[in-house]
Amino acid sequence: MSTFGTHFRVTTYGESHCRSVGCIIDGVPPGMELTEDDIQPQLTRRRPGQSAITTPRNEQDIVEIQSGTEFGVTLGTPIGMLVRNKDQRPKDYGNSTMDLFPRPSHADWTYLEKYGIKASSGGGRSSARETIARVAAGAIAEKYLTLSHGIEIVAFVSSVGPVHMFPPTALHPTPSANPAFLDLIETITRETVDKFVPVRCPNEEASKRMEKEIEEVRDDHDSIGGTVTCVIRNVLSGLGEPCFEKMEAMLAQAMLSIPACKGFEIGSGFGGGEVRGSKHNDPFVVAPEVPPMETGASRNGTKRPKLTTKTNNSGGIQGGITNGAPIYFRVVFKSAATIGKAQETAMYNGEGMGTLEAKGRHDPCVVPRAVPIVEAMAALVVMDALMIQQAREQSRRVLPPLKKKDPPNGEKSVGVNGV
Amino acid sequence: MSTFGTHFRVTTYGESHCRSVGCIIDGVPPGMELTEDDIQPQLTRRRPGQSAITTPRNEQDIVEIQSGTEFGVTLGTPIGMLVRNKDQRPKDYGNSTMDLFPRPSHADWTYLEKYGIKASSGGGRSSARETIARVAAGAIAEKYLTLSHGIEIVAFVSSVGPVHMFPPTALHPTPSANPAFLDLIETITRETVDKFVPVRCPNEEASKRMEKEIEEVRDDHDSIGGTVTCVIRNVLSGLGEPCFEKMEAMLAQAMLSIPACKGFEIGSGFGGGEVRGSKHNDPFVVAPEVPPMETGASRNGTKRPKLTTKTNNSGGIQGGITNGAPIYFRVVFKSAATIGKAQETAMYNGEGMGTLEAKGRHDPCVVPRAVPIVEAMAALVVMDALMIQQAREQSRRVLPPLKKKDPPNGEKSVGVNGV
Amino acid sequence: MSTFGTHFRVTTYGESHCRSVGCIIDGVPPGMELTEDDIQPQLTRRRPGQSAITTPRNEQDIVEIQSGTEFGVTLGTPIGMLVRNKDQRPKDYGNSTMDLFPRPSHADWTYLEKYGIKASSGGGRSSARETIARVAAGAIAEKYLTLSHGIEIVAFVSSVGPVHMFPPTALHPTPSANPAFLDLIETITRETVDKFVPVRCPNEEASKRMEKEIEEVRDDHDSIGGTVTCVIRNVLSGLGEPCFEKMEAMLAQAMLSIPACKGFEIGSGFGGGEVRGSKHNDPFVVAPEVPPMETGASRNGTKRPKLTTKTNNSGGIQGGITNGAPIYFRVVFKSAATIGKAQETAMYNGEGMGTLEAKGRHDPCVVPRAVPIVEAMAALVVMDALMIQQAREQSRRVLPPLKKKDPPNGEKSVGVNGV
Amino acid sequence: MSTFGTHFRVTTYGESHCRSVGCIIDGVPPGMELTEDDIQPQLTRRRPGQSAITTPRNEQDIVEIQSGTEFGVTLGTPIGMLVRNKDQRPKDYGNSTMDLFPRPSHADWTYLEKYGIKASSGGGRSSARETIARVAAGAIAEKYLTLSHGIEIVAFVSSVGPVHMFPPTALHPTPSANPAFLDLIETITRETVDKFVPVRCPNEEASKRMEKEIEEVRDDHDSIGGTVTCVIRNVLSGLGEPCFEKMEAMLAQAMLSIPACKGFEIGSGFGGGEVRGSKHNDPFVVAPEVPPMETGASRNGTKRPKLTTKTNNSGGIQGGITNGAPIYFRVVFKSAATIGKAQETAMYNGEGMGTLEAKGRHDPCVVPRAVPIVEAMAALVVMDALMIQQAREQSRRVLPPLKKKDPPNGEKSVGVNGV
């Protein structure tokens, strides 16, 4: 379905050739300052046409809040938002090769199999425009997370095709084993990432090689994929719901729901399957004293946990629940399906093969534009988990304290609120 | 929460030291033959104590259906099931090192942070016993999928630590590019996989090396992880719900919700980010005529799709929707957190460091036992997606046919039920 | 939350002074003809300003479909819809009595208690404008129900204040015991109901008296409530989900969610608690042969049930599941809270009492305008239940037939698909 | 489906002739003392066989907690519970009149229409035994509500057949207009209600007449219905979710989901449709100072609202949100369908009519046993609404305070957290 989240519940609509794309967010906390200015920047980062190596269309994608705020403050009621489509007219079809052939590895064929009706855009909701609503919703979640808990979410491009920012080495087979990587995720900011537009890989040398790769691909009328790495800092401990809504499970669903995403790994990820427990385990250490951040939560008396981990192969999550350390994960996007190069493929009607050449200019590499989408989906996951846990904590806080008692049969006392 | 699925909705309960673990399944189709005999085999495959290299406890894990069937036939009402715990008594604590120290990379600490109360087992619902209910529910889903559509789900161990069944080579950097792998997933059966118990890697040579790796790890009081690969064959086209419940997104959530899982990739996966679109795209070809399977659906007139793909980098899914080709994916499990080796770590109370040595014997490698769990979760995902799509198709089937009409403004006719 | 339904899932947004009110409907069957013309008529019936006895504002309430259709046919993707608010500017406050006093029996006070923030309209989402989205969504559900199964939903005003269309008599203490009532619900149409605009009570004499009552109330700057009776004809048997989503339970939730609704009764309702089982029970009779309706379902082979009931005290529902007989129910709306008459009441700030006189002209009786809202909510309930049941039936249809078998222990054969 | 609630989510299973009936509750707050002793009393009140006028079977209905607690304290993980059925063996059929005829107004026929399979008990989950799980879950909710907020829920029988505790009079046409009724709901306790077992109508004279009515009905092999009135005291203001999950809407769904329930009215209810706004509106008054109750919430600083209402026609709810005044409502139950009296009715197979005489002894009036079921469902509704509102409040509490600012265009300051 088109709904994500339980407490902070985002429902989206819209495809390529309709009047608008948009969403309704139910569950936004009341009393938060919010205007379109909080949302537009991420939409602009997602927008096509940001450079010579992205698709040259220059859509505006201006968001309009429909409801749920007054005088720039959230009411706690659903926020409706929409972004108008410039080209609203569904396209006629029947007279181009794209009408005869489902695009290989695109959603044209599967949408027809699913719905029994062919939208003029082919892939219907698989359109990249669908992600506009995600980014808009994510921006609101993110504002809350920052105001209340100082949470920071930063994603960046970590590879384009075969060009990696942290290529495997004998010493550091995976990024999570690489101190340079671990340092980076402690400090990287969006400002830094955007200094490397259009590629958004925060490394001078790798960024250059990636740009070159994309140019070659573009000139070849082809496409290329890559990976995005994302870090979430200052997350509270205790977020994530056993058993099926573990933090990493919800992040995985969120990421794999982004068009063209083919894989997800948390913390040490696939590399973590190769090392022994004695090396992979993250020992606990006493958390250093740090001055509290100036957040709504710290004013409210929320404290950071007493312990932290010495290493972070877990990626900030243990047993599906956050431990307060940075959450980091990596997602992979395949090369875009729509390419200018000629492809031999079967016709819709099953009556034979032919050659498809997609017209127009296409994005040779969508990965840099995926950065704000990954951030948005991460924000939605954390927001929902935070609200669920806040509900639990509040439900516990209003219970009377347990009577000090000996458990039955002379057993030791039960360890509530501590050991 | 502890519920998975929307139409075939599984809700589970139970931790290590309670009376039983179990589940309720709402939405089971009525009129299907079902007894405990359909469920027990997968529970037995999941069970500890299957060999010298797994944990030597020999629990029985006998499932009891509580409701929802009569005379061995489903009524369509909720099926309650339970498996009794042998050791029901919550453990006293306070007198062993495991009570003073949260186990590194285990859920002991995060459960305490989340719930503010320490269960005697430490990690509460992060216990492997929680997966019993998943396997039981998955077995029912699987029976339906097989009876109705001939769907087959087979998982196997594809690596243990650094030992891979399909190691990357210059020619075949990833398994999905390897013809031997693609052949295997077309034919592999559970019977074949179980010939390679205890490792469940269906390759004589790799299996031996994996067994040796596990023995070394065991003798070292350590633990090791690995990967499981799973294939789902004979899936209908059209399954998977845009935008947030894409087939791969739900599989990713399902897999990352399994304890110790750290990553998921569908089809070409992480390797798919490295090759260009012209190579990665799966061209369509006309599907070969095959005799229909003897299934409930084929009796009912359901047909296989007209087209299929020549290659299968997509892993059977395009735009989040199945295309009828085999779905295959790979998941990684980290090494188990509980090890006998001494570990330096902080105390619960934050008052200093110490040495933790877990007593008892632990599973040096849980990956072979994860095989039926992966199959079960895959079955739950496919079952739910199938039921949603069946609902959609039936809702469309009872609509009157569209009037043949010219679209407004002289545009071509709309392509309903075909092009 | 602002979402209703599971399969046909409606999510709404909007309050009085925002840009627009609207909704997203997820789960609309693909391949159905649909344009704004299918939706506007019910919005127009709901609209204020239809006569001298309703509020004289003349808003237009024009619906705009944003997504989910192309060339007038549904795609199966979410339908976004909106209706612009004419007066978008949130109102300043602080200088009228309505800013000092929460209106008695209105939502001003409880919204402030709930959200901690005062919207300029006072009661936020309790505004009657919120019901626009319900009516728009209901119209789409209704179109499907009619096309596929010939289902008809008709509501009418059955009382205004103390004036009843079917007042209790010694012989017929409740309408459900009154043959005139039972005849009416078999035949009443919307066209007939609208002949009695502005009151929408399909009885010449009662309608006149109701109109007079409303005029008196209006002239007295007061308000009055009443009841709406609704019938749903041609519903399939088998709809409604045990245990918590029984058909009558979902209707009750739907109706009590309409602003100002204070009660609901199905079939014999409160009167049914007074008669004995031997009189209240509806005996089964063999259903008469009737020519099949020209619906999508009848083309598809769906048959009417073999049995029907002789009487219908059950209101078409037994055990929470429809039996194919007409569903009928009655709902009561209280008098509107906002009245011109002076009221002594406390100030928001708790500092004392004062006199509140609401300015402007208000609807003296909202009951006639509630008619399309009741119909819309009924349509949403039936639509959702129909889709769930269609899913179940389809899931059963693709199972192989049960083996003819003797139940264990020599018991008789199990009665699948018959007795 | 068989799930109720969003935060405090109860999923039930079980029918008459299966091994057990039970439920899983997800979302129980951690750190609350809980044992079977907290649950059993309400199960015992629900049990058949409490007197000569209820069904003489004497089942034990002993609840067993399966999970989610240790040493008598909740862990925050799902609580599994079950009650074993004494007679587990599904009944053979084919040789009694009850196998040939669907019972009039029972669920036998509709279950068969819905599921296409006939359970041995006929009506499957419509069995009264299904309510056991509701009562067990409700008892846990209730314990929390009492401990945390001092909430009290008391239901009682207000009519049996035509015998009413508060019959309509010229002066007091409805109970809500009757001062004796309003006094009663302020003070009535379960202890008082149970002094009037077996009828549970807390009025000496009415109770006697009701008992006599039931005896007559019993001797006549017939059945009779009645009404239950329920009050919920000490509810916080702010509970209930616009728009579709208004407090009264959820109560209505909850009540109409109880077997045999045919109607629901909140506050003034159907009577409220007959009086004018100026009389029906509940003016606000400053709430009197009262010493805080000794609850978890009052320790936590939660305050009672500043205002209350002078009258309470609203039944404690305005705009779907509680205002802190007592919530009271009335529900009606029809006479039980299974009666010993002979009934002419059609056969399952549609081949003609015949006479059905139900064997065994049946409950002539289920209304007294419905009392704890009504209380349980009320507790589930309030619990869920409380947890949602606690989540919202906590989400707002951790936001930084709004900057004092002038709204745009010289408008007055926005009224956050007050007027």
C-alpha cells in the first residue's frame, strides 16, 4: 500500500502524468514551527536538472502545505501537502516504440500484469516523481528529530559503478573495518556533501573519478548505479520494535522501497558474516561525560545512556534496538532501466521481438539524487520508532513504583529500572 | 510490534523462560487440509541439537494447533498454535558474570534500555526461540502456496565465514553473474539441501570446508556467521504493492527481522550497482509454452504470463512487482554474540569494566539452522502479497467491461487489459 | 487517526481555514470508469445553502481528482482528491466572545485539551468541512458497489426533534415492527428522498411538520437534531469480519465518527431488546427465484444465496455477517452546538463565567445534510467488507478440492462447501 | 479481523470445540505487577452457571498466562493467554435437527455463506466462548487504567425485556435527563452491582421484576434481551482520535462487536435528538478543587482539567474527545437465538421447511453475563486511546517552546498551550 509508518503515518499519491503528487501525514506532533521553507530545500536537492550529468529537465517542484498548520505552527492534525506536475496531460500512446515494447528491467510490464491497465507513463507509481512525497514527509520528520533530540541524518554517495570511496583492501575488507570510514561518519554534514555536487561523494579524488565515470556512461547513452551510505547520529537508545519491526528491518524495508534499490546492509553488513564473534562483538564501555545538547528532550530531563560501545560493528543496533551509537548503513541502486542504447526485447503482445530505443534524455546515474531520498526514508523510520518508544516510556512513567518484594520461592528481587 | 502481514496476519508471543511460544494467524483461507504434520517438519529442521556442530540441547519443540481447524481442515478462523517451553522457570540472577555484564553485541543492554526491566534471559524476545512461531506460521503459508500455485521456496547456506560456495572470480564477480549459480537456483530442492546437514550447503567440497571452519570456531569457544541464499520459484506475476510494500521491500524487512541478520540483497544485489544498464537490463522474451502445473490455480484458469526475461538480474522483481521469474536473494548473518571466550566489557551499572565468560555450550554457527527461518519468512511475504493481489484481481473481475471509447481530444483508446 | 478501511483505505486531511480539504484512497479497483462527475452530485447534496432552512453560505465545493485515473478510468493506484476552501485565511482571535469562551458542547475545549494548541476555528477537525472528504470517497465506493453488485444505499431523515416519520404506536413500538417502514426500505430511492428537499423525509405530512419545527428553531436562534435511517440493498451474503469487525460494528464506528452522531441501532435495535426470541428470530425460507441483475458479478457467475429470511429483525446481519437481506439502521444526531442564543458558560482561562452569543447564521438542523454523509460512510464500510470477502473467496477458489474422506474415529464427513 | 486496538493490540483465537481460546496482547506497558489473579475475577463474572436463571453448565474457565511476565511483573513483551476448552472434540453432525436447519437469527447460515465450510458448532467464532479472550484482555487494560489514572469502569443491567430500571416518564423521557440516573453513575461500584446477582441490576425492585421476567421466559423455553449501561469515571480529558477513531466511534465498534448487541447510544443518545441545543448544550464551569488521587499519573504531575461541564448530555465526550466528565453509554442485546421452542424454518439445502427444536438447556437471558464483557471492551477502547494520547503528549513535551512571535499581517499571537 501507499502508507508508511504507524504513529507518524505517511500516505502518498501521484504518478507522472496526473495533476499533482502529494501526501498526507497523520500523527505530526502539535506545537512545532513548520512552513514550506522547512521542506523545500530537500525537494530541491532531489530535483532533476542540477548539473550537466543529471537529466536536463528543470522542474520546479514547489511544495504547498494544504492543512495541519496555522501561523506556521503544527496543529497536530493531518498535514496535506502537494507538488503540482507541470505536464499533467496523460500521454497518448500507440505510435512509438515505447508503446510496443515494455522497457527491459523497468516496471512497464509488471504494472500491466498487476493492474491489467496500462498507464500512459508505463510504470505508473514506479515513476521517480513518486519519491517527491517521501522527501517532503521526511523533511518534517527530520525537523522534529532535530528540534527534539538533535538527531542528524546525512547520506552520501559511496560508489558509482566500480568506483568506490572506500574500496576493499587486505587490511580493511569492508568500510566498517576502516578507521577513515568510521571517522567520516562521525563528522560528515550535508553542507560538506553538497560541496561535492553533482556527485555528492565527499572525497575530492573519488568524486572526480565518479564524475568521469558518469560522463562516459552518459556519452554512451547508457546508465550506471552505485551505493549510498547513510549515518544517523544522536539517536536515543531503545528505539526499534521486536520482533518484526526491528530498527534494521524497518530501515531495510524503507530503503528497498526506493525505486532501483537492490540491497541494504547495516553496520558491518555482508562483511560481518566473515569475521568471528570475538572480533565482531562490540564491547561495552562507560559512556564519557558530555555536555547535554540544547534540545527539547534534554530540557525535559532525557539523559544519554550510561554505556556505549568501544567498536561499532553493530551499526548502532543490537537485537533490533538502538544502543545510542551512530546508526550507519549502505544501500545499492542498480543502473536506471531507461537508456538510449538500442535493446532487443519482446513486444507487449507476445508476438515477437524488436528493438527499443528510448527517446529523450535520461539520467545516466540517479545515485546522487537518491541521497535526499535515503535521508528522508531514514527520517521516517526513526520518527516512527521514536514515537512508539515515547509512547511506551510515557505509559510506564505513570505507573506506580513496584513494591519492593521478594520473588516467589525465595528467588532474587526482580531487576526493574536497573539491575 | 509482533505482527507480520496484512491479509495473512501472524502475531507471535513468547520468550525463553515462559510457558510456551506461539502465534495466532488470522486470514488463513478456509477449506485447506492442515494438521500438525504439515508444520512439524520445518520446526524440526530449525531445532537445535541436530549435530555435533550445533548446540547439543535436544529440545523437542512439538507444535499444537489450538483452533481454526476441524477434522484436519481449516475453518477460515484464526489458527492458534503453541510450542511449550521445557524450561519454564525464569532464572534467578545476581550471582553470575552474565548478571553483571550485558553481553557485547547481544540484546541484553538494549532491552533494558527499551523496557526498563531486565528479563531473566537478558535479551527477552531477541531469543532464538522467538523464531519458532515464525517457522510454524511459515509452514502454513507454504502449504497454501504449494497447493494453490505450485510455489517452491528453497534456502541453503551459501557461505560460512570466509568460505563461499560461489566465491567471486574475475569472470563472475557476483553469484548472479555465475551460470552455475543460476542453474542451481532453478533446480535445488530441500531434499538436496538436507543431504548436506549439518551445514546445508549443497556442494560437497564447500560443505566440507564450512564444516571444518565451524569445528575450528567451536573448539576456539568462538562463533562465526555466514550467508543464506533463497529462491522462490513459480511465483505469479503481479505480486508486490507499490510504493512502500514492494516485494523486495517486504522481503528485506522480513529477513532483517530475523535475529543476527545484517544485510539483504535481491537479484544482482550489491554487484548490480557496478554494471551498466545495457548489461544489467533483463530483455523480455516470449515465454515458452509449458504444460500447466497441477495446481488449484491452474484448474481455476489462472495462466502463466506471456513474457519472461532472458536474464534475471532483477531477481524476479521489477518496480517492486514480481514478473514470474524466480525470485532469489541473499542474506547475511553475523557471528552469534554469546561466546565462551573471555571478553572485556563494562558492567550494567556503569561502574567499571570486567571480564565476561559465557557459561554453557553455544551454537558456534547458527547459519544452518537459519535456513528454515529464511524459508518461513519468505513464505509469509509471498503469501501476504498473493492474497492482496488476489483481492485486487477479484475486485476487477466483477466490474463490467469498459465501454469501447475514444479518449477525450481525439486521443487513442485506453489500454485496458492489454495494450 | 484519519484513516478508515483496510482494503479500500481512505485517509483524509483538512480543517476549516486551510487551503483545501481532501483525501487519498488506496485500494481502488483498477479498470473502473470514474470522473469528477461521479463524485460531485453527493458533494452537492451535502453542501450548505440548499434552502432557507439551512445555512445561507453558498460554497461551491468542487472536487478535483489529482491522481489515480487516466482517460476517465481508474489505474488501481491511489486516488488523490481535493476541494479548495474558499476562505483559506486562518482567523485572528482575541477580540470576540468566541475567543474567550469555549462553545458549550462543541469541540473547542477538548481540541485544546488534546493538542495543547488552539486552531483559529476552535474545533479543528471537528468542522463539518471534514465530512467533504468522506462524501467524495464514499461516492467512489458506491460507484463500484453499484457497477459490480447492483448495491443501492439510500438514507433519509426519519425524525427532526420530536417529529417522527414512524412514531411509536402500541401496535408498532419500533419502526422495524411496522410493515409500512419495512415496505418503504424495500423501495425508497434517492430521487424520492430529494423530492422532499430541504428536509429529505420521504413523507409529505411528516416532512411538512419537520420543516415547521426547523423554522421555529431557526427563528429562536436555536438548533435541533434528529435521526437518519439508511438502507443498503442487494448486499451479498458473507460480508463482515468476525470478531471485532462485524458488519454492524464497522457501521457503528462509521456512523458514530460523523460529527454530532450520538447513537446507532441496527435492525430491530433498542426495540429488539424488549421482545422474546421466539418472536424476534427471523425464520429462514427458500429464496424466491429472481432474474439475475445485470452486474459485473452476475456476469462473473456470482449467485444470490439459496435462503433468505421471512422477517428481518436482524437488519440483514447475523453473527456480524450479512445474510443477503436488506441492511437497515438508524442513527441519531444531536442539535448543533453553535447557536445564536445567549449561553452562560466558563472562560477558557478558568477565571470565571460569562455570556457567549455566537455571531453569524448557523444551521438550525444539520440532519438533512447528514443524509449523504451517512450514505458515504455506509458505502465505505460495505466496500471494505466486500473487498476482504472477495479476497477470502478467491483464496479459497484456487485451492484444490478436499479429498473425500471420513473424519477420524468414524465420524461423519466434513461439510465443506455445503452441508 | 480478530485484532482490536492499535497500541494496546489484542488478537484473539478460538471457537467452541477447539483446544483452547486465547489471545495475545501486544503493547502492554512494562513494569506493571500482573498475575492471573488480576484476570480471573472478571472471567468468573462472565462464566455461565452462576445461578438458576443462567445456563447450568459449570465450566471453570481458568486463565493461564503464557508469556510477557516474570516474577509477576510485565516485561513489555506480548502477553499470551489461554483458557482451555473442556469439550475439545468437534461434534459430529448429520443426525439431529440442528444439522439440518440453520438456527434462525443465529450465525450458522452466515458462517457457511462466508467460509464455505460448516464448523461443528455451527456459528464458529460467533460462539459466546470467543468473549473469554476479550474479558481476559480487558482485565489487564483495566488494571493499568486504575493504577495509572484511577479510572473506574462499571456496567450494570438497565433493562430486561420490557422491564426498565429507569422507565421513560413525562418529566424524564430518557435516563440521561433523570437526576436519579445521573447520581447513580457517579457512585455505582461493581461490588454494589454484584449484590444483585444473578440479574446485576442495582435496584431492589427492578431487579426482582427482571428476575421474574427471566424465569417466565426460561419456563417458556424462550429467551429475552435487555440493555446494559456502563460508566467510565476519572477519564482524562483529551482522549479519542479525530476523525474516524473518535472516542464514541470506538466504543460503538467495540460494543456492536459483542455477540447479540444491536445498538449503542452515548450520553443523551437517541433522546438527545429530540431536544434543542439551548437545552442540550453542556455549559462549562470552573472545575472544583479536589485533592489529587493517589495514582501513578498524579505522582507524575498530571493535572485534572481546569473546566468541567455543568450538565453531561455529552456523556463525557465532545467532538470525539473526552472532556474529563464521566463517559456513560447504553447498549442493547437482543434475545438469544437458540431457544427450546419449536421454530418453522428452512433447511440448509434449500429443499424445504421443517421444525427446529434446540436440545439442551440454554441461557434464557445473556444480559447479566454481558456486564463484564461490556466493561472489558470499554477498557480496551480507553486503554488504546490513552496510549495514543500519551504518545502525542510526550512527542509535544520534548519540543522546544515556540518563539514568542506575532503572526503574519499583524494578527494576534498564536494560542499555544493556552489561549
